[in-house]
Amino acid sequence: MTRLVLVLGDQLSEGIAALRKADKASDVVVLAEVAGETEYVPHHPKKIALIFAAMRKFAAQLRADGWDVRYSELDDTNNSGTIVGELLRRAEECGVSAVIATEPGEWRLIEALQDAPLNVSLLEDDRFIASHKEFEDWAKGRKALRMEYFYRDMRRKTGLLMDGDDPEGGKWNYDHENRKPAPDAVDTAPMSFTPDETVEAVLDLVEARFGGNFGDLRPFAYATEPGQAKRALAHFVRYGLPKFGDFQDAMLDGERFLYHSLLSAYMNIGLLDPLEVCQAAEAAYRDGSAPLNAVEGFIRQIIGWREYVRGIYFHEGPQYPRRNALNHQRGLPWLYWGGETKMRCLAKAVAQTKTEAYAHHIQRLMVTGNFALIAGLNPAEVHEWYLSVYIDAFEWVEAPNTVGMSQFADGGVIASKPYVSSGNYIDRMSDYCGGCAYDVKVKVGEGACPFNLLYWHFLNRHRQRFEGNPRMANMYRTWDRMDQGKREAILAQAEGFLDRMSAGEVV
């Protein structure tokens, strides 16, 4: 009996569950570039190009391996525009109604497939280290779902950086060694790739269809096939990993990547296996070519954080991305889409995002995310922005990072306190503050850094919720020690800034 085998654009792995379950001799593989997946948020053109180019190469790889592949290109005149529509078209074409699919990483697609008038069998995506059941078993009965304890279980399960039953070096976490400020210069960069004929065809398509989207399509230098992604991994392990730990939180004008790997997009669409990535990093520690703090920090981001946020996304359910525990309602200002701003840190982070479809985790958390939180921006709009502009953003990984970690909109499921800071943190970890129109040293009055003003404004307006949090007690004690006149001036100046921003003025 012939069945359709759906492979989505972020499931480009030969060992994906649906392909393992299928019969090459009789089943038909369906891959589809569809408008619905490009338009539910205005994706960065580089992101669309990466996925389409990788899909086309994966389809060619499957055909060469003997599979019957029905591939829908975006500009196919018969293209229905949706995943379900293309399944129905291929079902009629092949005279079948049964579909094997690997579970999508977004609730909207899961629900669409479940509602389709076809016999769809969804298989769990077992490319992840923790199954849904393992995460649910871990979460059951816990008062707080903190990543650190989950991470330790993943270390034990994989054996990565373990010395028998103990963590390598005697500690689970070396994060305190990974907070050095920006270096004077960076002596490496991620590996880049020249577009081939397949990629160039996709770039032309994306340029024609999505040239108006936020983001620069060219130059395009991302890997689009597993062999290239493996070369990018080897390059990072050799040249970037040794200093990754020290400077992973640093930000430096003119150095958009520092020692970061840029491998997350490749893992998220299936070009790299996450465990393989971690094993390559561990091997560098074992042979003495990378220090423990760097390797542990890198592995923790993958088997700790990446696995944890996926678990949270499915544990919390379809409505999670729409949570708004702090009732923030202010609209996303135009500066997030490249509009003019006098705040140099935000201008730099957004400009980099526009050019590269990439910013590292501290730029996302402590610059664009921190500002959104202290300014009271609507977390649904913030979530959709992150989902739109970053090349590695898929809802299972992006929503918990944004709604939970960055915006505290889940009310503390992920974070024990909101990640807010004044301008001091950005000044310490970057060179962004030099040359800014605002003065990071000025707390109130002419030229005061908006991060300084909005930090206290946030704490004041949410005092009832947070003043009992032991991790925030010192913040409120500092606020209470200020002269009343100074407090009033800070709040009034912050309100004025927010009013001007909401009115569309350049701030």
C-alpha cells in the first residue's frame, strides 16, 4: 500500500522518523515550498532562502537514493500554498489517503495536520535527546522547572563530560568563568560558503517574492547541505570553541560573530545532529585543544538549554506563545524593524539582525529583549518579531526563549526572576555605549540612558509582583534609598520617553 511521507523544511535528516517508518519501494515522499509557511510571519529572506535551498538539495539526495519524491516549488502554478493543501494534491495524484509525518515543532502545524481530511500518522521527532515522556517524567511533581537540574540529567544520559558518576572537573557548570567583557579583537569567523547553482536559483526566487521583507538577502554564505554543515562544525571546534566560553556574553561593534558557532540553524533544520555536535566539542576538550569552561558552556546550550526549551514548549501547550503575565500592551516600535533610534546598542543589534539574520544570545536577551521588557512591549509582538527575523527561529525553540526567558510573560515558568538591567550591564559587556547619543553614566536628567530610566520604571510598576523575590530584594532596597524627588524625576522622564516612542518619535 502506498503512503505519503511528509518531510518538512526543518526535518532535513535522512534518519527522520517518517523516513525510517516508510518503505522506499512503495511510499512517496512529499516536500513543499508553500506560501503559508513563508507568510505566517514575515520571515527574514535569508531564513527562507536557507530552508528552500536545503530542501531542494535534500530532495535531490533522496531521489539519488531511490525515493519517489514529489517536490512543490513555490512558483509552481499548481501549488496550493499550504502544507495540507499539498498533501491533498499529492494524495489525489497518487490515489492514497494515508500519510506518515514526523511531528512538527510548532503547534499550529500539528493542529493543521490533525485536522486534515487524511489519515495522518504523527511520529515523535526523536532527533532530540529527551523524548516528550522523559521531559514529562522529569517535570512531574516539581515546584519549579529549572534548566540546571534537567541539564544534569542530560549529562548523565549522554555521558558527555562525565567522569564516572561525577561531572568532569568536579562541577556541573562553569558559567562564572564565561563572562569576560569584549576582547580588543577577534581572530576567527564562522565558515562561509559560496552559493552554487541551486542556491542562486533560490536566491533569485526569494529576492523576487520577499524582497520587501525586513532583512538583507545577499550576501548569502550559509551552509545548505550536511557536508558543508559538518565543515562549519569542524571549523568552529578548531578556531572558535577555544575562546567561546570566555567571550560568549560579550558584544563588540564590528564583530558580529565573535567566537560563536552559528550552528544552531543547521541543527534546527536537520543538517547537523546535535549529539554529534556535542561529541565533537567534547573531543576537543579530551585532546587538549579547548578548555573545559568553553566546552561545558557550549554543550550546556545544546543538551541543556535547547532540549529544555523544547520540553517546556510542548509541556505548556498551544497557548504558551500568547501568555502575557505582566499585561504589557505597548506596541513594538518601528526601531525593531530598522527605524532610526539614538540608542546605539539597539541600533547595532537590529542592524546586525537585518544583515545576518543572526544575533547571539546576549544581544537577544540583554539588548533587544531587555529593552522590550522594561519598556512594556506586548510579548506577542516581541515573539513574532524574534520568530520573523532570526535564521534559527522555530516556535518550539523561539517561543520559550522569548515569552519565558526574555519577557517573563509566562509568569516564571522558565526564569526565577525577570532578566532586566540598566545600561551598566551593556556598558560592561560591550563597546556599544561609546559614541551613543545617551550617556550610560547618567541616571536621570539630560542625556540619561533610557535603559537606566526604564529599569527603575519597570521595577516600580511591578513592585507588588517582584518585591518579595529574594533575588530582587537588593534592587528594591536601592530604589527605596533614593531621594523621593529623584525617584519621581526618573519615573516622569521614563514616562516621557515611552510616550515619545509610542508616538513614533525618534528616541
